[in-house]
Amino acid sequence: MHIIEVEGIQCFSYHGCMGEESVLGGKYIVDVSLTTDFSKSAETDQLIDTIDYVKIKEIVEEEMNIPSKLIEHVGQRIVNRFKNEFGSLIKSRVKVRKLNPPIQGFVKEVAIIIEE
């Protein structure tokens, strides 16, 4: 097994249960870890034989651009897209971090992690 990681995907999105979040938006960071078998691409040196990092980032950005009340929901959509689009995927881990959430007092971030 092999792991491909794409960390620190920065997005400005409109997720949240509070009204102002859907208007003002907020900053998010998404980290992705995908378990696969890229031994073929290690031999062939061909992108077609592995999971493309660019496609990972595109999927994250596309799903983060769809407003949701909960980051749990958007995180699950990202995981589902990976399962549907990457046939060689064995396992995925997605972490969605919401920076400076509107919680009374100072909170740096909240996050969800989905592993499947």
C-alpha cells in the first residue's frame, strides 16, 4: 500500500448554520490522505497509473464551493467523490478545518476528520 497526501488546500467557502456565514463566508483548509497502490506508476513514470494530485485538489475545491450547513456534510461529499472517481482508492482520510469559527470567545479552528 502507498499513500498520497495533499495538505493545506485553502478555500474560501460559505458553510455554516448561522445566517452571516452564508453571506460573509469563511476560510477553510482541507487535508487529504489517500491510500492506493502506485507501484505501477513508480515503474512506468506515467500519471495515468496513479491518482492525480491536481484532480484531488479540483474535487476538494468543487465540493467546497457548494454551500452546506455542516462541514461534516461537505467532508462526506469529498470522500464520496474520491470513491467514485478513483478506482484504485483503498482508503481515504479527509480533514476539513474551519478557521476562526463564529463561536463566543476566540477559537482558532474547528475540524472534522472522515476516514473510510
